[in-house]
Amino acid sequence: MTIGEALHRIQEQSYSRAGHGMRSSWPSEHAMSADELDVFLDERRYCILATTSVRGRPQARPVAFSPVGESLWFATGSGGRLRNLERAPWISVVVTDGDRGAHRAVTLDGPVTLVVEPPGEVVGEWERRFDGRADWAVAWFELRPERVFSYAGA
């Protein structure tokens, strides 16, 4: 199963549980298909990732990501993000492109799994995607989202 297929399945479940406000802001008729999600996430390299600080406040930063299998993978150095994830392993991610009516966006929320050594295909895909080594990373984390919404404007 591709990342787009996995996310599309979760997106359908997310829409079925969504309230009126969410459905009006992210109308299902503008949601991306599995193929569109695959293409969009392959084109984009960076997202805004939010963790929860020690004070319980959101902390959002731009970070690189790599879709591998049914997950999004992230590499991280030591610092606040890693400490936040060790304490509260849940993130929100927004991947966006464009402006005004002609924009695309995906929002994903869910738990992360922290690892020191990711599977080999994750490192290989990361290095291919970013044309460089990932030996700087002190930890990796995998997002398998529980909630997904997308939008593809005209």
C-alpha cells in the first residue's frame, strides 16, 4: 500500500468523525485522492511540524520529511523537538503549497514512534530524497497518523 492509499483510508474515517466546522473548512469534495496524495507528498520536501513544549504549548517548526511505505519519517538532532517527543510523542503536521484559491494542503495528526536506528529503506530514501547523508541525525521518528484532512483548490 502506498502512503497515499493509507492516508486516503484514514482521511475517509476522519471525515466521517468530523464536525461541521472541520467539514466546512476542509470540504470533502475538495479532498485529495490517494493518487493526488502520493504525488503531492512526493513533490514536497518540507512541512510544518508541531510538538508540545514542556509548558504544554504548541511549538511549530519547518522540518524535512520522507514518505516511506505507509508512514512519514523525520530525522532530528538533539534539542527541544526530541525532548518534546520523548515526553509527549504526538505531532501535528501541515504540508502546503500554493496560495489563495490555487493551493493544496494536507494536515496529519497522530502518535510517533521514536527510534535511534530506522529501517535501512528509510535512511536510503532519505538520502536519495535530500541528496545527502543523514548521519547527523541522533534519532528518527515515524508518524502513522490517526487523523488526515486534505484540500486541493482550483
